[in-house]
Amino acid sequence: MSMKAETNLQTQPQAIRVRNLLIDPPLLLAPMAGLTHSALRRIMVEFGGVGLLSTEMLSARRLPTENPRISPYLIRTERERPLSYQLLISTHEEVCRAIDALHALKADAVDLNMGCPSLSVGKFGAGAMLAERPDEVRRIVAEARKRTALPLSAKIRLGSGADSGKLKTFCSVLEAEGVDMLTVHARFRDEPFARNPRWSYISEIKECIKIPVIANGGVFSAADAEKCMRVSGADGLMLGRGAAIRPWLFAEIARSVFGADIAETTVSLPDVYAAFIEALNSDYRQVYRLGRLKEFTHYFAKNYKFGHSLASAVQSSGSMEEARERAEKFFANNKADNLSAAGC
């Protein structure tokens, strides 16, 4: 796959309209297992700058039987809008009931997971393995398009290797069957997060389809965001791990890259952490709280030079109260001058 010339950022639109949904600024939250639930989403909403929120990956098979009042995957507040629900789906037979469930949940958009590289997901022919089943992909997208008038998106990876023809054909199929927007995680299927993303490949996808294309992968700062937009020529960005580390990253990028009118605020890391705990304690059953706190802390701790101590202390905690006390002790001993580069 050839390298394309960098795109002038000034040519990029400042908002994306997908059917009746306006994504402004064009910054989207990535679906992340154990992370992009209501507790983290509401923290991000407080800082601002998120054009489209997302749920975690949701099993299309289990979704119709989930209770939205208690399911940790489906709990949401009124402020968490617009909200896209991502479906993990392997066959077109699963589409109907899953879409009906999303209508009942008043979803603002539907996203199809076609990029998860997990082996446990792939053995069912789902996630990134769907790219190897183009006929079933056609049936899945066509059925979803028939069942809903909501904005329909798909999230993919670059494929199993540098075969631009196969990748372009796959993207064209998605567009032809009714996908309204495409998010591309700019790594091959088997590449780890440690591998630098291949943003330039997204520019080639942009050339072969007309629907909005969102770039995902490797954005941890406003400088990363500006470079990704310039190199990829994408219509917008999807933030994942960077926003889990720094939930205010959306606001920074919206303000500095897209010129959004969002006031700068002083970030208090202990206050952000306390707000996350409060959200878990107020809306989640006890059995669901500690695991989600540990998952969030794994990322949030990267804001500190010695954040591994915070992550370890919370990871070994046996209760929410113990985790909170250990975190407070860490914060008391690690003031702002101990912030790592990730938190600057």
C-alpha cells in the first residue's frame, strides 16, 4: 500500500452529519471493554468536547435479555448523549432482536464491530474475522440497514496485511450495503497497540468511498490529533486509551484542533478519580464496581510518574473502600509536580 501525501487539516469539516445525527466536534469515543461505561462517559461529558459517545462492545445475542436498569453495559444518564451502541455480531440472524433492543433503549446510533482482533471473538467468526466472510458481512449490514433508520456505522482494522485491494473492496461493500460512517483502527489485525498506527493508509480508504471516515489509534494528545487528521485526511477522530488516561483529552483536542468554544479548566486528578468512584457507587451494583475501578485505574495511573504504585495498590484491594483509601493515600503523597508526561 503506497504512502499518500499529507492532507491539509484546514480542508477538513468541523462537524459530521450522519442522517439525523450531528457529530460536533467530530470526536468520537471508542468502544472499550470494561471502560466505556456510564461512569467514565459522564466524566468525559463534564469536561466536554465529545461529539459521539459509545457503549462498550455489546453481545448481539445477549443484548435482548439484558436489564438496562442494572446491566453495567447499559446503565446511562440523560446527559450521555448522543450515544452509539456497538454490537458484536457474527451472523445476520442475530441482527433483528438486537436492533429492536437498541430501539427500546433509545440508541442514537448503531455501530457494528468488525475490527476486534481478540482470538476469543474471532473463533466465533466475529470482530476482525468478519473481513474473511464478505458474504455474511453483506447480509449483516443489509439486515441492519433494513431494520433501522438510525445512523449505522462500522468499525474495522486495516485487515490481515498490506493488501490495499482487499481492504478497499471490503470498505466499498460496507458502504454499498448501507453503512453511513466507517471508523478505521489504523493497525493490521494482529498488530499490538505498541505498534505505531498506520494513519496514511486511511487516506487510501477515503479515496474509494464517499461516507465519512473516522481515524482511530495512537492519539494521546492534541499534537497527535492534528498530525493524524493531516496524514489520514479523515473526517474525524475516535479516541480510546488516550481518553481513558485523560478524560479531558476530548476537550483539549476540540479546543485546539477544531476551535471549539470550550473553556480551559484546571484538572484535579484526585477529584476526577473521586467522581469516577462516586458514579460507580451511585448507579452500579456492588459486584460490578471494583473490577471497573481497577480497569480505569490501570489507565488513569499513567498520569503519574510513579503511577504503577497507584495501579498496584488498587489492583490488590479487596473492596471499594480499601481501594479508595489506598488511592487517597497515593494522591496525598504525589502532588502535581509528580505528574508524568502523559498527564501534562
